[in-house]
Amino acid sequence: MAEEHTSGRQSVEPDAAEEMAPGKPGNAISWIFQPFGARAIRINGDLGAMAIFFFRALVLVFHPKQFSAIVQQIYFIGARSAQIVMLVGFFTGMVLGLQLYHVLVKFGSVGVLGTAVALSLIREMGPVLTAIMITARAGSAMTAEIGIQRISEQIDALSTMRIDPVGYLISPRIAAAIISFPILTTFFDLIGILGGWVSGCLLLGVNSGAYFYRVISATEMSDITGGLVKSLVFGLLVVTICCFQGFFTHMRTDSFGARSVSLSTTSAVVISCVMILISDYVVTTFIL
């Protein structure tokens, strides 16, 4: 019986190997799309894990002992990012004023320069560039800090002391992002409009009264609300992605140790910037 079973298995195995061969026409498609399917499954799993991670941290925001930690993170994410955000906003406004002036002068519509600068900043460029700058400054630091805490087993020590690491490390950052991103976006918009005035009025000779009149008359509350909604969505995305990458840096399969922290930081910044642009289109579709 053993000989019959062995011989039967030997007779079946070549057929199975032949069926799985990449040269067979029926299996060529599966060999082509197998990497894409595996990647899609992995991305789907990461998205699900990130969603659970976010909602768990969001619930723990309302813990009564989180206030001091939230204030510290508002200072780190918001106050310490204000200078670079306002600097970028000022020169962005100056560039917009310069470029739009030379476009509008061709149509004899220089008087609407204030409208063009204000709406460009408030609707699109303010929320997007603010989120990207905070990602570059604070998001990368968050990922590196949490990643180092993970590989040095500090997060495991928190669990040993019966302290929820998600509530202790992630929740204050999410709360700080909800507060800081809209405020910094507002600063960016205001300084950007001022930069457009410097470029268009002081340097190119546009009437200052006409400029600010157009800014005030053309800007509606829906424009401001839409920009703030975008900044809130960007803030939640950036903090969730950066904290998730740092928190699970030990589960990377491409590296370990200090190199895994550096790769997690790079991934967090790249993914955050891409998601900012994708979500900008999605949110704009619903707002308009």
C-alpha cells in the first residue's frame, strides 16, 4: 500500500507542477497579477489597522488626564511650526501676487488681484502647504520619536506598567492636530494675503484700496469654512499616518533597528504628502 501511495503521489506531482508552471497560458495572467494582488491585500490590511488605530486613539482623547499632554503637543506641533508656516505663507503670497499680476494685466483685470490671491490661498494653497510644512517639521519628528521608543522597548515598558501606549502617546497628538492645523492654516492665509499685497501693491503699483476691497468682498464664509475643513482632515491624516508608522516600526519586514526608524520616517512623510493631495481632491469634490 505504501508503494502504491508513493507511486500515486509521484504520478500526481508532475501534473501539479506542470499546471503551476508560468509558461502555461492559463496561469500566465495569475503570475502577472499575483504581485499586485498581494500588494493590494497588504494595503487593505494596513488601512484597516490604521483606521482601528485612529478611532482607538480618538476615543482616548477624552480621558481627563490628557490635558497637560495635549498642551505640550499643541506647543510642539502648533507653536513651534508657526514661524516656518508664516514664512512660507508670506513668500507664497508674494509669488502669487507677482504671477497673477502678469496674467491679469493681459486681460485688463488687475483690479481683481486681491480676489485671485485670497481665494487661491484660502481655498487651496493655504491648507495644502500648511499641512505639508507641518508634516516635514512635526510629522517626521513624531514618527522618529515614537519609532525610537518602540525599538528601545519604552512602549513595551508602558504596557508593563499598565499604561495604554496609544492613549499616552497618540491621543494627545491627535487632539493637538485638531486644534493646531486650522489655526496655522489661518495664519498662512493672512500672511499670504499680506505677501500678495507687498508684491502687487508696493512693488507693482496696484491700488491698495482696490486690493483689500476685492479680498473682503470676494471672500465668503463658505470659502473660509471649506479651507478649515480641509486643514482638519489633513491634520487627522498626517498625525495618524506618522504615529502609525512610528508605533509599528518594529513590524517592518525590510529592515530593523535604527534603519527601520529612518525608513518609517521617510514612509510617513511621503505617504502623508500623497494623502494630503488625494484627500484635497476628495474634500473639494464634496465642498463644491
